[in-house]
Amino acid sequence: MKVGYGRTSTFDQQAGLEAQLRDLAAAGTEKTFTEQVSAIGKRPHLEAALDFIREGDTLVVTKLDRLARSTQHLLEILDRVKAKGANLHILNLGADTSTATGKLMFTVIGAIACFERELMLERQREGIAKAKGEGKYRGRKPTARAKADEIKRLKAAGIRPTDIARQLGIGRASVYRVLGAEIREGRSATSG
């Protein structure tokens, strides 16, 4: 079965959605999921389409940007489609994972995504090294230390570390780190 997915970012783009529906119907889709939401927001109809597809089905979209917000997101969707035993077909690219050429195209996209990520990390490391050399890099501001007094107050009130972490929006290990420092400080004060 061919399952279509169409999306526009806003309700003002009705003509764009209609054009997608026309192209999806021409491609032979039997069921189509549509929504009008931003690519970065939650997309319940995309989730529904991915849940709906079965082995042997093909998820069809008109353009890549209607489906995925980034290369990484595309590869995540592709993994989900493959896990179902289904295929992905992007009409304007002629990319269809049921063909050898389509598989090659997605492999190349995956390699480019990996390459982009490595370049970004390399630039980030270089930027950090430069900033450290200039004395401008301080790293991320520690959030738990800023909340140390509140952590201690909540612990003194009998609240468990896990609940403290949840309440303050910090990691449980950070809570234990602050409480452990308090215990160590107490020991050194009594031993001196």
C-alpha cells in the first residue's frame, strides 16, 4: 500500500497542501495523512503515518522538506520506516528505497550527515581551544552549585534527593554531588 504524507507550516498555505495532495494522489497513494504544523513542532499525523505503515508499504512524500527538518531527522524516519519493512519514496527527488538507486541516494545522504556532524564538532573544538587561549572560555555555568543552598534546605526538610532533582530541574547526580560536598566539608571542619 502507498501511504502519503503531506504537510505545510501554516494554515495560510492551503494551496501548497492541495498541490501536495494532488501529487500524492497521482503517485497512487491509497491513504494520506496531512497536517499544517511547523516542522520543528510535534507532528501527530506524521507519527500516525509511521505507526500505520506495514511491511511492504511505501511512505510517499512530495518533497524532502515536507518530511524531515534535518538530515539526522530524515535518517531517524528512514530507520523507523525500514524497521517496519516498508520503503520511503520522495517524489521530487525520485528517491525510492525500494530501488538500488534510492538506497544509494539515502546512503550518500547519511554519509554527508555524518561528515557535517564531524565538521561541526571539529569547528566547535577549535573555537573552544581559541577561546580558552584568549581566556574567554568559561564553559557551561554549573546549575547545581547555584542551587546548593536550596538543595540543602530541601534535604533538611526531609525531601529525597531524587525528588529534589525533579523539583529543581537538575540531575540526581548533581544533588548527590552537592550533598556529598556538604558531608566532606563537615568532616574536615570536625577533624581540624
